[in-house]
Amino acid sequence: MSYDDIILRNAVLHILDSTVGMPVLSDTLLNLNPELNDFLKNHMVRILSSDDTKKCRFLEGSQVRKRLEGFTEEELLPVSRDLAANLYPLMNQNITIPAGDLFFVTYQLESRLFLAVLKMNYREYYVHYTETAEEGNSNDVVKQRAALPGSGKLSEAAFLDLSDYSLLLTEKKYEINGEKQYYFSERFLECTTQMSQKTKLGIVTKAVEQINKKFFEDDLDKQMEAKSVIHNDILEQGSLIPESIGEKLYGSIPEIQEEFTEKLEKYHMTDEEVRPSHPSTLKKYEKQFLTTDTGIEINIPMEEYNNKNHVEFITNPDGTISVLIKNISHLSSR
């Protein structure tokens, strides 16, 4: 998804500062000038292109779902006021949930209408200010406690497809009644979520690492093969099937493959498709990172690792390992 794919239509801002004691709900829509348009769209694209987003489905009886029944853009102000008023008591009763501003934005994507709910938690910044004194101008520095995030990914945001009421969501756990909870989906939106692509990939990676540590801890080739197999499946197919990864890595040893499958079954991940796409998620699979016992660090791009004409690992008679880098036409130092 690119910046130009999104067309903003209308937006409203409600202030949910728990230190005030009551929400400050807007009676007017925002003026979507070019600067504000860029500000909102950049935050939205950052989330929508992330592998942290999760699919979400409203639970039966969700009050948010009921309030959005038959939603039209003419209802943006009253609907957003009601939803913001519902969220504020939840924030006020749980001090770990940060204060912030709540934006409701209608936007168009591929001719379909969407509603975005963006919670922008406050950040603290120091800013200068000046006042007039008898001696002239008096400049000082003051802490701004309610600054909005200019960059970085928002902790809580939801994107609703108004044609079928499907949701994409990003969120963070906060402590509520002594327990870490996803308050945004579970208690505010009242929906059930699937795992994000990043979480799915993390489960597969962790299962592979656990198996390799248990059965192949001293087998460098097996550890490098694991990363290569995951990388190649994503590169060639755009996705991976965890069970297929197990077959490729451990298919020749049925008892090990079975243990790998059992780890996946705990998360219902055996046949689940994993489709990560963001460069930051895939970055760790693009290279083999090696460190010798003498402190030498070697970074090998995966395409070079897979090319035996360029890199070769040799096990010497005494058990040591040599890395042979071949067919080099030029070397540079930095």
C-alpha cells in the first residue's frame, strides 16, 4: 500500500486526556489542510503496511458494531462522539492506559469507504517560550506533556471496511486489574483478533530455533539451512506454510519433524499461511550473520550463501571450520 492509494474524506478529533476528568468532544469536523492530510496519511500508511496489523472480527453483541450499523459519513460527528465517550471511562479507570487524542477518519481505498480510528498517545517534549519582562524578552524552556507523535507507529489504531465491517487492527497490551490485556480490541471494540503476520513468523522461527538447539546445537550447517529455507520460501512464494518448513528441514528424521509439528499445533499454526511483507520483518532473513570464537563477524547475503560458487564452508580434519569466499573480482575497505 502506498501513500497515494489513500484518499482522505473527513476527520474529527476528540481529546481524551485522563488528567482533565472528562473527554473534550469536538462539535466540528477538522479542516483537512495539506499539512494535516499528510500527518494523518503518513500515520495510516505506516500501520497499514506493517506486519504488526491483525485481522479482527466483531463479537456478537459488540456495542461498537451496533453503533456503526448503517454508518454514513454524515454521521461521523455523532458516532465518533459516542465511541470516544465510551472509551474515555475505560482509560480513566485504568491509569496504565496512556492519555491521547482520538482521530476518526473516513477515507477511500480502491473505491471502497473505510473508517479509521487512530489513538495518538501523548508524548513529552521540551519547547521554548518567551514572555515580556521589565528587562525585555525572557526566554525559557517548558515541558509539553500533550504533544502528538510526529513519527513512529501508533500503539492503537483500527481500520474498518464499511462494506463488510471487517477490521484491521494494531494494539498494545496494558495492565488492567493486575493483568496485561489488549484493552483496545477486547474491551473497547469488543472483537476477537487473529495473529499478525509478524507474530506468526515469530512462532515459526522460535519453533525452528528450539528444535535446532535441542538436536543440532553444534550443527552450523543445519542452523544456516533453516534461515535459508524460510528466506527462500518467502522470496519465491511470497509466503510460507509452517508444516512445509518442517518437512524440508526435518523430513528425513520423522521423530524430530513430529516434535516440530507439536510445537506448531500449540498455536494452531500447522497449516496456517504466513505472509510477511514489510522490509523490517524480513531483514533478519536476508543475511547469514556469523561470529567466530575469535570475534570475527561475517555477514553473507542469502543469495551469495546459496551460491556454492561464491561461498563454501569446509570442515577440516581437526574439527575446525574454514569459510572459503571464492571468485572475488574486487575488495573494498570501509
